[in-house]
Amino acid sequence: MPAPLRSPEDTEIGFAPETIAPRLARSAAHFLSYGGMMTAYLISLALAGLVAIVLWETLS
């Protein structure tokens, strides 16, 4: 069986688990540390949306 065709500029850069894991661990820790702040933001956004709907319905 012949070898697969490859471009001459192939640099053999792969994504080994040890090179990806630290970045994922950092992003997960970042997400969890700001979880409470994000929840408060989403709740306030939902309340603002409800107020906008009530105002829209009362003015129309």
C-alpha cells in the first residue's frame, strides 16, 4: 500500500494531549471562578428583558 500523499510544507505539528490539557484546565478554572458573576449577569439580563416586554405591552 503506498504512503498517503503529503504536501512538501508539512511541518508535523500535532495536537498531543499534553500540549492541549494545560490550556483546557486553565479555561475550566477561569469559567468556574467567574460562575457566580456570570449567573448574576444572566439573571439581570433576563429581568431587563422581562421589563422591556412589560413596557412594550403596556405602551402598545
